[in-house]
Amino acid sequence: MMKQYKDFLLFPDISILMVLVLTGIGMSIWRGVTWSMLLFFMTGMITFALSEYFTHRFFFHIKAPKKPLFLRFMKRIHYDHHTDPNDLKLLFLPLWYSLPGFLILSSLIYLVTFNLSLTIAFGTGLMAMLLVYEWKHYVAHRPIKPRTKFGRWVKKVHILHHYKNENFWYGVSTPFADYLFGTFRNEKDVETSKTAKDLEKRAL
């Protein structure tokens, strides 16, 4: 079990992400934590949770692009992960993909609030929720048995997305989003998809 934790914590992108989150928390404490900062931190977490669902559903699962460079990008971001769900190198979102988006969203918050402390809190919330996402995603694909009933349910739901049908159960850190947006199904009511492990062959 210790090896599983070590593999997660020492993966380069995860190590960098943890440093960034701790730095953001440290800066917030240094500037003096307020209720407004906590609110913006939570807003950042919720923003990522929702964007995680919509990005997974409407971008990561688009029809395979014809342009080779774009196809190569999609294969690295998500297609190849479905082909080999347990490949550690394909399991985590690369920071070169995530951080630019976080920077843009945080910049928008600053343009609205003109408050650096609130912006730092929001950006830290985004990164913290990405870390939660990465951990839950990691647990779903590694031989780790979650200790709680909820954790086991989250893992089961994600496994269904990979091995039952890729058109449902998009939420990883927040499967409840599938309830809200109509993509949660009882596994017994869903046919096994022939393209769950080969997104390039999907018609839509």
C-alpha cells in the first residue's frame, strides 16, 4: 500500500501541484485569511468540479479529429487513457494543460474583484480540487480499496465509465454531477459499449 501512495506523491506533476497548493495556502495565511477568501476558495473548488464534468463530457469525448496534431493531443489528454486505463503516465492530466486554464480563470477573477487575496484563494481552490480529482482518479485505477462506502461507490462509478459505457458516469471527483445533468444510469439498464476502450472509433 505504501508503494501506491509513493507512486502518487512522487509523480512529477502531482508533486508540483502539491507545492503550488501549499504555496497558495501559505500565501493566503500570510495575507490573513478572511471569510471572503474562504468563500472564493470554495468557489474555486466548485468551479473546477463543474468544469471537470463538462470538459470530460463535451471535450474529452469529441469525435476523433482528422488533423494529426489535434488527434495526437486528444490521444494524450484522454483517448489513450481509455485504451490503457491503468497506464500511470496517462492517468494524470498534464500541468501544461491544466495550469494555463487556471491562470485564465484566476485572471478573470482579478479583473472582476481587483483583489489579489481573493484571486489567490480562488486559484488555490481550483488547484486543490484538481488534486482531489487526481487522487480519486488514481484510486479508481489502482489496486486500492477505499475505506468508506462513498469512496467505493465513486471508484465503482468511474470503472463503469471505462468498462461498461463511456457515454455515462462522467464525474470523477463529483459523480453527483451526473445526476444533475442526466448521465447517471443504473448499470443494469446500460448496454456494454464496443468503443469504451477505443474512443477514436466513436461515431459521435
